[in-house]
Amino acid sequence: MGFIEDELKQLKDVISTIDTRIKKLESRATGGPVSTEEIRMILIGPPGAGKGTQAPKIKERFSCCHLATGDMLRSQVAKKTPLGVEAKKIMDAGGLVSDDIMIGMIKEELNSNKECQGGFILDGFPRTVPQAESLDAMLTERNQKLQHAVELQIDDSLLVARITGRLVHPASGRSYHTTFNPPKEYMKDDITGEPLIQRSDDNAEALKKRLVTYHKQTAPVVGYYKKTGIWSGLDASQEPGQVWKNMLKVLNEKRA
């Protein structure tokens, strides 16, 4: 009976997701308001915590856009947008892209990316309190205040095993793991069938350096969102399905 119940639960989740997407599409087609299920959130977590596993699930469930700021920056540079050209000049000179440019890129995506009509997941930004304040100011002007800042929490020692087996689909950011979350077909993305890669910096030594930087940057940002009342912490050491169940509980709480 356990297997049948699990299958039934999965089918109900799929039906619920499809029903939500149909309602949103019908609303947009008739010029009606965007669904009240619009999601506006930040996903926080160290490398290997599972952001690349959870973000596509959130995107699918809420029909929103996933703005991974690293990918977004590369996309704007490749498209040679005004902000992308400006960012490339700074990066070519060895500088850091300014907060104003990053906020501008996020704003541009919210304006032009149709997927963002259903809300957004921000991944990789903000990394400092001033960035968080600037982001809040921009979103408040748009009447799109953040609802959630979800932190995937996991002990550093567990991340080494995770990160060294991580496989990534470059185009979408979907991530897998050779042991914990393997693709259906070896080294191929489940959705597109395209090749998966292992990032060159996904090794124990590089991870330790990245974690030092991450904790130094993130602690003040987490403190900021705790004060605003939208922060939630999830135990990311659990298997991905359980993390997803806990994620849905948080996201289904009404905010803002």
C-alpha cells in the first residue's frame, strides 16, 4: 500500500501544478489579474545545499522565473545589452560589477522576461546588506515586495561529499548528484537529454574557500531578512523530496 499511496500523492501534486498553470494562463489570456499565487522570493544557501535542485521545482510549481544572477550577468553580456556592455568593461578591467548594474539587470529581467509575470526566484543576490536594501527599494517602487527569503541550511562537512559528485546542466542550471540524485540516464539531463558537466571548481579545496567567503557574506544578509520577518530556514541535509515538502509549507504561507 505504501507504494500506491506514494504514487497517488505524486499524481495529485502533478495535477495541482498543472491546474495552477492553467488558471494562470487563462487569467493572462483574458487580461485578468496575475494569480494570487505569484511568488517573490530569494533562495539562500551555500554551494551544494540544493538550490539547483529546488529552484526548478519552485519555478515549475509557481510558473515563475528563476533569476540566477551569475547566469543573468553572462546572458546580458552575451546579448550586448547596454547594462551587459557596461558590465563587461568593468569585468575586463578586473573590477566588480556595481550594485546599481546588478539591480538594473534584475529590473530589466522583471520587465522583459514573460516568465517573471508569475513571480521570481532570486538566486545569488543579494550578497550584502546594502544590496538587500537597494533591492528592497527597487521592488517596493514596483509594488513587488519580497515575500520569502528561504535559507537552505546544511553543515559544511556534509557539503564536501555532495559537491564532489555534483553534475550540472549548463543551460538550465539543473543539478544532479552521482550518488544522491542521479540523472535517469548517465551524464544526461532528464528534461532535454543534453550532456551534464562537472564544474572545475567542484572539489574539496575550492569548496572550503568558497564556504569561507559565503559565510562571511551571508550571515549579515540572513540577519537583515530575519529583521524584516520574511526569513525561513530549511534543513537541507534531508533528501531532496523532504526538503521540497518543507519548502512548499513555507511558500504556501501568505506573506506581504
